[in-house]
Amino acid sequence: MACILAGICVLTTSDIRRGDAFDGRVVLPFLQCRQHPSEKYRLVYIEQENDWVVLESSSKSGQVVHARGSGLAGLEAAALVFMKNVRT
């Protein structure tokens, strides 16, 4: 899991030395960073259920779930959907 998250962090962080990790696009219970309101897609880890979720924020429909899965397989699937949709 750490390797996948590290790769996402490197690919999505605009200023790797001074910026927020993941540019605020990933929500983890053990990492606090500013969330950018302009970002549509977020990768969220729900610790209680061990689930990874890709959410799209929309003013019309609220939040839409694009992927959801448990454990390592869930992270792999969610990471693919997330990286396909996120601007780098």
C-alpha cells in the first residue's frame, strides 16, 4: 500500500518539497493537509471499513462515488480510477 500511495503522492503533488501532500486530493486519517476546493476528484480511505473510495464533487449532484473497494485490491482499483481522472 505504501508504494502505491507514494507513487500517487509524487505524481499529484505540484511542489513536492513545500506543497501539501497529494495537493489535498487524498484524504487519509493519519495525514492532515489542506484540501483544495477546485479539485473535483478525491481518493478517500475509510479506516473503520478498510475501504478506498474515489469521490467526484459536483455542484449539481453532490458527491458521486466512482470506485469503492476493500484492502489492497480496493486501493489498486481506486488508484487506477483516481489517476485516470485527476489533473496532474
